[in-house]
Amino acid sequence: MINRNAMPHLVFLIFALSTAWAYWPSLQHAPKHDQIGYLAEMAQRNGLWDKTIGAYSWHRDRAFMRGDELLFRPVFNVFLGIQLVLFGYNYSLWQGMSIVLHLMVGFFMFRLLSTIQPGMSAAVTAGFFLLMLSNVPMVVWHAINGYMLFCVFLLESLVWFVRYQRDRRDRMALWISLTLMLMSAFTYDAGVFFIAAAAVFFLFDEKFKPAWLLFLAAAGCYFAGSMADFLYRHLHIQTETGKVLGGSFSVQTILNAGTALKWFFCTGIFLHARDIVSIERVVVTPLTLDFMWPFKEFSLHMFRGITLICVSAGVMFLSVRAVTRSTRQVLVLLVLMLVSFMFFISVGRLNTRGILTGLLFNSYYTYIFWVLVLPAVYAGVGFEALATRSDGKMIRGVAYFLLLIFILFNGVSVYNVNTMIAQVDRNRRSFLDTAETFVQAHRLESGFTFYASSSCPGNYPGKWLHKAGDPLWRRYTFSEILYPQYYSRVHPEYIISCGDH
């Protein structure tokens, strides 16, 4: 017989296996947008060091797709380089790593939720996150899978933060939390804003004021490292930097944050599989609530979302008084982090590139939003305390049943949308696999060169891939950017026929 305490772990394992099934078709996806630019950039580099440690800030002096020079993500970039060295151009392995990272985020969320309040509700909430349809863009875009590593660092830092809140004598827990939060900052820039949020939290903490200085010092470490690297490369501050600084405290920033908040909420709760499309990136379309849908489809879509909201609101109302003081402190920190995240994205791409473009082409923002929101909601609800009510068992049973139905719909939708994207990517992936197999078979030959026509289906990565100074007519092919040492237009030794794949 299964131990009662082991049941949540077993339930989470079932959710993890369901997630692996839902994302299985994505193993046939092709690389997208920035991943192609990254691979083109790394193809110009030689050796293990040059593609990993030596590429800790490669985007600041990249040849293709210039921009984002202010960003400083050494852990993120080295992590990408390690994957490149291990996986090469095997895109199934890249995608497999993305799925593993997503499962890790789900596990560390389960770990955080269990630390806040152990029980079956922790497993169900983590399972709900794993199978959210709005998570697909993050999980299938290889160039940003390091953001999921950022989420792992962040969630584990919060685990140790909770432990410190419950025992202020445990200074080691504070140091571990701070170290992991600093690692998250060097993985994704939003982490430094989360450190600042933690500093604000400790500023009002009468029992341990020095912690405020520690977190400020951690933020200082990030900025010092970023600025030192920036000056070392002699970069010029571009126009976009002025837009960021100029719009930091404008009315537009507040409006952007409000629009983004609505967007994240709707795509997380009401999103339909048809609203995720594969173009140069995988994006969430703006029509998350489209009244032009057929009545039956619209009704089902709305019923799912409204049911989830009602269940969540009802449980919160019935159990909110059971939340402990230490748990409320976690809730406060998570709310501060959420506010800082909304500020971070609002003064960044949502302000400099337009609110619609920023949300549409950076759909991974929704992933990070829910990484913060779900633990915050969970911290504000004493769900397990319902067991003390006479009707608590029935309430929890109904809530679990409705949530599981919602999760089931989402899981099937995740599988379907990954299957659809695989079909859209078929020609591109087929050519890439054919070219890689061909090159690996001949690369050791002396003087090996080859050519593949740009008219071959799947051999064209997109018109946005360019270098500074390229003429307007310049268009690269996959065979050209991925294999510059072997590619030749003039008298190549081999020609890959369009019919080969």
C-alpha cells in the first residue's frame, strides 16, 4: 500500500510523465529565429573554449542580428555553449534538454510549494504549471531554454528563503538563497530586479536589517560585472538605451504593465491551441478572447477558464485565514518580485519595440509570469487547512476534479499544438537533418566543399538573418550559415540535391 506522504510525489510523477508525452512531438521541431542566429554566430568560432567560456557575452559583439548590447547573461550564454558542444546540430537533443529543463522547473516549483504548504495541492498546482498551454513557446524555443534554468535558480532560492523566514537563526539558508538569486541574475537580467525586490522586503524587516545590505551588494555585483565587460568591449550606448532610460517612469510604462498583466492572465487561463502559431518564432496571437469564434467553441473555451477562476476564488475565500505569518511573508516577497518583473519588461522591450510586438514575439514572458504567480496564489491560500472543516473533504474533492479536467484539456492541447508545429517545420527539419548527415559523412575528406541551392525546401532560414552592412538583397541559406568552413558557391566538390531529403 502506498504511503500517504508519498502520494503527492506519485501524483507529481504522473504529471511529469504526462508532460513528457505532451511535448514528445516537439522532438521533431526545427530551430527557430534567434536559435538560428546563435548557431550562425557560433559557426564562426572554433574550439570548446571559444564556444562556451569564451562566449559568455557573445551577443555584445555578434556579427548576425546585432542588438541587445546592454544584456549581461554569462551563465545563460555558457549554458547555451555547453549544449552546442554536446548536441551539435542534433535538434532532437536540443529539444530534449528543453523538455528536461521544463520538468525541472515543475519539480522545483513542487519543492517550493511543498515547503510552503505540503500536501496533494502542491503536486496538482505544479502539474497545472507543467501542462499550461501558454508555456509552449518557452519550451520549444532552444535559444531561450536557459531562461528555464533561471527559473530553477529562482525557485530554489525561494525554498531557502522560506526556511530562513521560519528560523531566523539559520543564516546559512539566507546565504544559500542569496547565492542562488545571484546565479539567477547572471542567467537572466530580471533576476537583478528580483534581488532588488528582496532588498526592499528586508528593508522593512526589523529583525535582520543587514540582509537588506547583502541583497543590495548582490545587485551591485551584477551591475559591476556587466559594466566591466561593457567597457572592456568599448561598446557604444545605442538609441534603444535612451528609450529604456527615458521611459522608465512614464505613464506609458504603467499602461504597458497593465496591458501585459491582462495578456499574461488571459493567455494562461483562456488560451486555445489555435492561438499558438509557428512563424519565425512560436508566438501567442493577440486574439485570446475572440467573440467571432463559433458559439460552441467559444462557450467551451470560456467555460474552462471561468470554471478555473471560480474554483480558485472559492478555495481562496474558504481557506485564506489558515495562512501562517511566515507564509504571508513569502507572498509579500513574490508580489514584490511580480511588480519588479512587470516593471522590467515594461521599460524594456514593451516600451522600446511596442507593446503588441513585445508581447507577441516574446511569449516566454508568460512562462516567467506564472512561475511567480502560482506560488504567490498558493502562499495566499491555506488549501490543506480545509481538512479541518466538516465539508472540507468534499470541497477539496470537487476542486481537484475540476482542476484535473482543466489540466487534461491543456495537456491534449499541448500535444496537438506541438504536433502542428512539427508539421509546419517538416521541410526545414528534413533539410537540416539531411545536410548534417551529409556533412558528417564527408567532413574528414581533404578539401571537402559542398553547395545546396536556396530553392531547396527548408534551406532558407528567414529574411531577418543579416549582418550589419549587408545589402538588402543578401539572403543566407542554412547550408551557408551552419557550415561556413565547407560551403562553397564556386566549383563545390558536392552538391546536395533538393530531392535528397
